[in-house]
Amino acid sequence: MINYQDCFVPEYTCSTLCEICANACGHCDWSKKNVQKPVEGWDAIRNDIMPHGKGTGLIESYVVLDCPEYEPDEYAERFPFNREEAIRRVKIRKDYSYRVAR
């Protein structure tokens, strides 16, 4: 039987700066309803996603690394954003998506 107390669980880090931004969910150019345009001046990597289930294909998505509209929310201190880790994750997702699409 596995003793889960002996397992290593890495500290959670955010996948994108938006996860810990007070302006997410409708308060920035990217997340405003019916607007969704990239924020001028942000540093982001486009990373389109395929929704689960029935859909119309890929959905435009980004991993935001730096943004002029970023305001830390109440979770920012507890769940740090690691830029290098976010870039590493994007590369893994893109590589996986490429292999699946072939």
C-alpha cells in the first residue's frame, strides 16, 4: 500500500500570470466579454487549446508572462508565478499537441 505522506508533491505554481491577477475575468482587454483582444504591451506566448467534448476547433489562448494591466490578487503571494516554469510548460504542451495532431 502506498503511503502518500512519503510522496513528493511539488509546490503549485501558476501556468499564466492571469491566474493570480485581480483584473482577470472581465477587467482587462483580454477577458472582457465580446472583446478578447491581446493586451497591448504584454509578453505572452500563443497557446491555442482544444476544448473537451464537441467544439468548433481550437480556441485562441495565451500564456501571459508579463502584462501592463497585471494587479496581484489575494492568491499571488501564496501561489507564485514562475516565468521559466510557465515557458517550460508551454513547450511541453506545444510538443504534445504537435505529436497528437500528426
